[in-house]
Amino acid sequence: VHDEKYKNVRYALLDPSCSGSGVSRAIERNLDESDKEKDAKRLMQLHAFQVLVTKKAMSFPNVHTILYSTCSIHQIENEDVVCEVLQWCRNHNIDDVSKYYSSWQLKMPPRFSLDAWNRRGIMNESDSKSDGSGSGSGSVERSDKSLTIEEKQCLIRCLPIDEMNGFFVAVYTNLDKRKNNVTNSISTKKAKDINNNVEDGNNKLKFNNSNSNSNSNSNK
């Protein structure tokens, strides 16, 4: 995370392993539906991994924008992941290392206003049942009550009933880290400008001294 080669990384695109339940001809989907118990266990494992990789992306010191996406229609891989991650951020202890975690929030994806696409995050349990976007097993369904209406409206959903493959998108942003990056960039630029001015001044001084020595030698 703190490797020098990642110091300028600002954006992260997360496309983690998922059930593929939104893909109409996915082999994995057919296999999942053949065994509900196995399906539930696999979805829980996928959920845990998806939460883990999101937290990992948030831990990079200069990453301020994260796009999370799956080709799943299951709430447990989508809204429930977002819910758990945001809860973790809100409850994170504030210290020098983790002070930016509490600043993570959802952002409306560009070009996806409510007018442009009105299918958003699952609002309640009845929505999950009516559009087929539940977890696929009642035993793994989780509540997303901690997501506000505004947060759910930031989430983008596509379902097979929309005449396309199922898809989910969430964009996290951290304004404090973004501001910090801008401040650091400005400070770096100022430091470079100062160094350049100092170097220019030194070069001019060397040039003037050289001319003075040349004039002295010619006068002799």
C-alpha cells in the first residue's frame, strides 16, 4: 500500500470476483441454482472478499475515488457490500493512519442522473423480491437499513428485466483525501518553483562572476 510506486495513484477500479448472476448465460449461475445451500455459502464468501478488496483500495494513501462494480443481481454482493464498508468507515477509530476513512461517501456516477437511469439501489425487502435481485437464498439476505435514501440513489442497478445483463455500480469518493492531494500538489509545485528560481539565481550569479573575471583579465 505504501510502496513508492503507488504514491501517485488517485483512482481505483474494482471488478472483484462475483457470482455472475446477472449474466444470462453464465455457467456459474446454473450451478449455483442447483444447490441452494452451496449457493448461500458461496455468496457469503464472495461478499467477504468483496468487502475486503474495497477496504484495501481505501487504504491506499492517495486514492480518493473508487469505482466498485459487479455483474451480479444479488443484494448481498451489491448494496450489502456498500453498507458494510460504509459502516466500517464510520466506526473506524480516528488516528493519524485512519483519519480519512470516516470521510468516504457515495457519489452519483457521472452521466447517470436520476432522469437518465432510474433503477437505483434496493430500497427495501419487497423491492428485492419483486425484481429478482435478492441474494438467491433467504438465509444470506442482509438488511441495508443503514443506507440512506440519498445513498441508495447513488447506486446504479441494471437487471435482466431491463433487457440487458444484470450489473451494479457504486462510486466512493473521499473529499478530504482529494483536498489533501490538491494541497500537496500545490505545495510540490511551489517547492519546484522555488528550487527552479534558486537554480536560476545561482546560474545568473555564476554567469555574472564569469563575466567579471573575463573583464578583469582583459583589463590586465
